[in-house]
Amino acid sequence: MDHLLLNGIEEEESDEVFTRSFTTLLVALIVARDLKDNFLAQDSIEEGQTKLLAYVKAEMDIRGFVVGKGWAHSVAHVSDAMDELVKNPTIKKTAYDDRLHALW
């Protein structure tokens, strides 16, 4: 997951933002599905959360619509992933502050 979340992170306004953004959306979908089927190990969920928090701190490309290419939505999609993590009952409540500060 690291290679997708951090792909081109140091580049300013590159198309790699789409890879990073849609990777976070994929994480959101997986975590949402886990709420129904409980297939992810606790360690995997916590590791995913740690990587998402690192991604949020590193991401500088917060463009919404990119003319000629579509919606980058890095902030919106990582927010979706964080929202799904909040719903997960196995995540420690103490992690809420970390997520809130990362998005802030």
C-alpha cells in the first residue's frame, strides 16, 4: 500500500495524486466491507490507519477538480477512509484525536 499512497508525493501537482487519492478510496471501501464481514485482522486495520495518517501529513496536493483530467479529491477520499475507520469498533477510541488532527 505504501508505494501507492506515497507514489509521487514529493511532486507538485502531478497526476500521481489520482493514484494516491483513489488508493485511499479503495481503503475506505475495504474497511467498510470489513464492518459487514469482519475479515481484516486488528493489526492490519491499525497498520492501515498508521499509513493513512502518514499519507495525510505528506500530501500537499489538495486540488479538487483538475481541468481535463477530473476529480483528484485527495482530501475527500482520505476523509472517506477515516470515516470508515471511525465506524470500526476494533479501533481504539484514543486514535480519534490522531485522525481529527490529521484531517484538520
